[in-house]
Amino acid sequence: MTFAHPWIVAIAALAAAGFALLYVRTERRRGATALSYSSLPFLIAAARPREWPLRLAIGAWICAVALVTIAFAGPRVHASIPVRGGAVVLCVDTSGSMAAADVQPTRADAALSALRAFVERTPADTSIGVVSFAGEAQEIAPPTRDRDQTRAGLAAIPAPNGATAIGNALALAQRMLPKSGHRVVVLITDGENNAGIDPLQQAKLLAARAITLYTIGIGTNSGAMIPGTLQEAGIDEDALRSYARVTGGAYSRAEDAVQLRQALERLGRTTSFQRGTVDISLQAAAAGALLMVTTFLWMRLT
């Protein structure tokens, strides 16, 4: 928590400490005065039932004053807040290795199914665009709130074939996104970058424009081969992790269709929220006022 006027908090803390010190001294004087009574046990027995309500009331009142004081100090908390009008571009790997069947039925089919679920779960006011990439990147669907258009774009994703140009996909996604607002790129790939521009440099450009990148690596470590070749399909997890980290995003690994779907469902929620600062002055003042009224009424009734 931070404060717009921290000096008010400092003054309130000093005042509270002074009040506590005054209360302790007053209690000591009362204790000393009690010794002058001839029947001390009777005094203690008579005073005990009223002692704890008074202390409880004083404690509640101090808390109430503290809440009101904090409200004047302008408290701020960092929290995830819903985003209106955000934009997401889904970058889908369509290189030859996506035809591998270690993720059932194939990596490409599992990715397409998970992407459909992502689209269905993303809030309606979030624009979604689609990019497919192999040796080159191509725009399949522009960022739009029209879910039918997005679904048609997913259906138009080409069959797996070719190399893996991750950097080109990120560059195209950047051009498709608006110039401002909450913007996210989700990259799904099963391979290592082996064509096109440098993905890490492109990730840094995304970061410079406040665009967050989330990466998902799909595939197992079972030594799956790229269909039609003798080449093993590998994932450069360190690279994917570094691309995301540069932008403040995160990397996930999906070894089956369920994990991939779960990863995209989490991202569907994540891309609909952003970290922001929330002013809770009104809530603090309301809580303090309510506690004051409650304490006052309770003391009147006891």
C-alpha cells in the first residue's frame, strides 16, 4: 500500500502513540488511587465488569480514527483490475513439426481446439486477432470483437508446413495491435526459431511499446520427429522464457491437449486484467465512519 500524502500517516501515528501513552498513565493513576480505598477487593469486583467494555470501545474508536485518517492520506493499493477494450493477438505456429502426434490428435489440432476455447472465454469487449507463422508470418484475422470473424480466422489457419519464424510473427502482431491501451500477444509454438528476424530483439520492441508477451511451448520430450523428416522436434524453452520475461509476461509448457487448454484458459483471464493502482480512500473513510457509529451506539446501550 502507498499513500498520496504519507505525512498525514506519520502525524496520525505520532498522535496515536501520544494517546496510548496518555491512556497508560491515566490507568496507572487510577490504580494508585484505588489503593486508598479501604475495601480494595470490593472495588476491583465492582469495576471489573465495566473495564473490558471501556477498553474495547477505546480500541475500536482508535481504529475508526485511524481508518478515517488513512482515508485523508489517500491510500493506494496495487491490484489486478478488469480491462475494457483490450486487444490480444494470438500467434500460432504452423511449421511442419506441428503435425507431430505426440500431443493428441496432433499438436496443430490440439492448439486449434485450445484457441477456440480461449476465444469463447475471453470477455466480449476484448478484441482478438490471429497470426499464423511458419517460414513467414501472415495475418489470419485482424483484432476484432466480432467473435464470428475470429472463429472464421481460426478455421482458416493453414496446415503445418515449413520453418519457424517467431520474430516475424511477433513483428506482425505488433503492427496489428492498436497504438495504446492494454495489449497482449500470445505465442504458441513447438519449435526453435530458425528463420526470419531475431525474436528477442522483437520482444524488446514489444516491451518498449508496453505490449506484454506470453509464450506457450507445446510438445513432449519423447523425441517426436517432424513428419516427413529425420529431424527431432525440439523446444527452446530458455528462449521462449526470455522472450516473455523481457515484456513482463510468462512462459508455460504444455505436454498434452489438456495442459494446453488450461494454459490458454488462464491466459484468457490474465489478458482481461492488468495491474493497476486503485484508490481506496472512500472505502477506508466509510469503514472508519461505520466503526465510529457502531462504537457510539454500543457504548450508549451498555
